[in-house]
Amino acid sequence: MRGQVIYVAIPVDGRLVVREADEGLERHEWGVLQAGLLAAIHADVDPLRGRSNGIALPGGLWARMADDAVLDRSRYPRNPVASKLLAVLGAPGRRCFGTIVLLREDPETGLITSLTDEQLAQVRKAHDQIHRRGSASEPARPGPS
């Protein structure tokens, strides 16, 4: 059982890069591992160590980043666009370092699946707004709701 998963990477140069990776499902007695997808994510966020962690965002989105990104700033420079993007998407006050990826978790299976068309449009719109506002040097501050 193999399929392609579409996700978004935000490297430190502030671009929005849509990626497609094979999920690489592996069934084990203890559950399912998405080995192919995790390898692709780690190639984006932590190619040297292959370790990442994630935070949940509203609407079923997840952001993943390198485990050591905050500790090793020589290898993971500040990513102000990603910081602003996470603020717009519901995680204000988080500073990002290095490349981050945005994914979707299926609420029924817990597996990572492709971003929906609506989620991809939401991420693109937020990314475009950040670039239209000008300087991306500081994270967005949450405003009144």
C-alpha cells in the first residue's frame, strides 16, 4: 500500500516549496510506520541527524522542525517567514530555526496524509500575506481576535 503525500516546506530563504513524497508504509506488529515520508521530511528539516519534532496547529495541520534547531543556530539559521507563518496559522510566539514543513494528520488514523486543497490554499494565502507585508525579520504578534 503506497501513496504520495503532498506537504509544504519553508526553508530559511522564505520560499514556499510544495513537496511530494512516497509515504512508504511499513506494517509492523506494533503498528504502521511511514518510513518513506519520514525520510523525506528529515531530508528537508534535519538531513544530518534525521530527527524532528512537531507541533499541532488548528485545522489538522502539523508543523515539523529539526529537534536541535534551537540549540544549533550555526546549522539552523533563524527562519522569520516560518515564524510568522506559524503565528498566522495559530501558533503565535514560536520562533523557527531552519526549514520547517507543514503537513496534515488524518484524525481517524493518525497517519500523515496530503494537505487538502483548502489547507494548501490557506498556507499559500498566509505565505503571500507575509511577503506582501514587507519585512519578515520579526515574528508576527497575535492581534485581537
